[in-house]
Amino acid sequence: MSKQFELNQRIYRNGDVVLYQRPDHKNPKWQCRLHVPGATGYVIRSTKSADEFEARRYAEDLWDELRLKVKSGGALKSKSCTKFFDNFKESYKSAAPSERRYNDVCYNLEKYILVFLGTEPIDTIDTATISKYVEWRAKNYLRKPPSNNTLRTELVCFKTFMDWALRRGYTRNIIDWEPPSLDKNRRPHFTRNDWSTLTRFMRGWTKKGKSGEGGGKYRERLLLCQYVLILGNTGMRVGEARMLRWKDIESQQRYTAEGKKVTDFIFWVHGKTGSRDVVGRNEEIGTYLERIWEQRKAELGKEPKPEEYVFCHRDGQPIVSFKKGLEAMLKAADVLKSPEGGNRTAYSIRHTYATRRLEEGVNPYLLAKNMGTSVKMLENFYGHTTNRTNAEELTKTRRGGSQRELPRFAWEARK
């Protein structure tokens, strides 16, 4: 190893975590090499970041997960997707809604998707792989290029397989992708009146979960309602919220331009555009998190560990989808249908957040950065804002400093 290469490496965790940059690249992204006690060999991954702090955070988070995996009897290195296909077929046979659906999913996986994935380790498949598959599929066909409808069907099968892998613990990546609608209309969001109706309805609906009327579904309803409220006040993606851990939450205090002391909640999320900080809209987010924290604490008889998922089953595994529960709740609240006639989904909440924040005059650049998207995307889907609208944002100043204060459910990033 050359001296130049050695100068570009950082060593942590007594040598188990090594960050390094390739010296022959301009603005290179950090790579990581991980060794886990009790396992042979190394895991080498790109952190996908040129920022050393973010790269270290990614590497140490991955090392923690690998260490837990090895301690639980798992293998350090993951098998390829094709190695899991037989297990998937056996498991999905009883879970598929119909025999036809089972045959369709297995056919599409075997015919195209697994051919594309090849020997790719299952825990490296992420949302970016979807885009690569679409590009590959456009050039690989028998008689004619696949239609949008055909691609949609295949991608649903792709996601079915990856959701199964997530539930089994073979990967930590959620395919944060919703099958494209066959029409090109914008996804329905919530009007102000409908959002107000929903939030009022959720209070009583959650309480009814304790009684026979609610079928004893208090825990399920409590988590679902906090999930909706957190999405509605952060704009994070569905997959980002589902993979959120307690250690990813921080808070800090600051002073507004009027001199008022407020608390911001900041989430370190992992999604299809990489990892980023998401700043919550208001202090009430702390209340939503506290409700989940206290519920989990009562279940365990002790405080949840920092590594635990915020939205988890009783056994600690992440809740893959709130789809059925959300649809039932929206229907019960009579807000399932949008004025345009389409059904609202969890993705509608993110769109509602973007729409409201733009209407309130938030700078589109700052909003796009917080949401992990682009200004162009915001303008295309949510309309335009002007400098006149953003006058307060453009002229605001901060008084005093910023003091970090962590609540019980938040942990500082490792130093």
C-alpha cells in the first residue's frame, strides 16, 4: 500500500472500520472496509459520500448491523438473489393471494429480474437498482420492447421479492418505490379541510382501539397515527420512515428572528437519494415520538435500544407496510377519495407536506434539500413560488446560538 493511499485512510473501532479514498480520483467518495469479530474476511462497500462525517456514520452503522447479524448466527457476506429464489417460491406459495398471482411473480422473477441481478448480493439491491433494471430491460427483450404496463408488472414482482427479503432479514434496504400509475395525473394530496378532518378523527379512532369496538388494535392504530403525523410534518419518504431508528433522531434548540426559543427535531434518514438530515416542521413531532417511545417502553419493561426501529413489531422487526391499516383508516374517516377521484395513499402525505410548505413560503431550494428531491421536481408537481412569496425566508436572521439538547429518545452521533 502506497504512502499516498495510507494518508487517505481513517481507522476506527480498533481497526475493524477503515475508511479510505482512492487517490487517483477528483473529489472521491469514501470507501469502507469492515471486519467483524467472529467472522472471517472483510466487507468492502462504497459509502456513497465524499463527506467524511457522513461516510463514517454510514460505515459504523453498517458495522453495527453486521456485528448483530454475526452474533445472531448469520453470515457476514450475503448470498446472491438467485440463491434465495427457491426459498422465496416455497414461502410465497402460501402467501400469494392466488395461484395465478404466484405463477406471474415467479415467472417474471425468473425470466428477467434474476437474469439482470445475476450474482449481485441481495443486501446491495436498493431503489437505484430499479432504474438500472428499467434501462437494462429496454434493451433486453424477445420480440418487442416492453410497454410501460409490462414494466409496471415486472417491477411489482421485483418489489414483492425484495419486501420478502426485508422481512426475513436478508437485506436492510427498502425499495422505496411505488408502481407508476397507468395515468400520468399527479398523485392525490390532502386538501386543508380533509387533512384537518383526518387528524381530528385519528384521536378518537386510536382510543377506540382499546375497546371491543376497535378490535383491540390500540398498538397498531397508535403507531399508524404517529406515522401519519410524522410523515405529514417532515415530508420524508415512506421507506425512510419505515427504516428510522431511535439513534437517528436528534433535537436542537435555537432562537427565531423574534427571539423565541424553539426545539427542532432532526432525523438522519436513509433513502433512494442516499442519507441526509431531515428537519421536522414543528415541535409537536416530539409529542408523536414520545407516544411511540412510551408504548414501546411499556412493552419491553425497559427503554428501547438506540438501534431499534421506531416503527416496529413487538419482536423488534420493522413494519414493512402500513398500507392496509392506512386505507382502512382513511375510509373510516371518509377522506380516502381525493376531489379528483383517486385513492389517497401514504405517498399522498409527502405531497401534502410539499404543497403546504410551498404555500407557506418556504424557499424551494431548502425544501427540496430537506425532502431529498430537486427544485425542478417541486416546480413540476407543486407549482411555482416567487421571491415575493419567500420574502420572509430570504430576509430572516438568527439571534443567539444553537444549543443541542437531546430528548430521551435521541442519541448523538458517535464521535
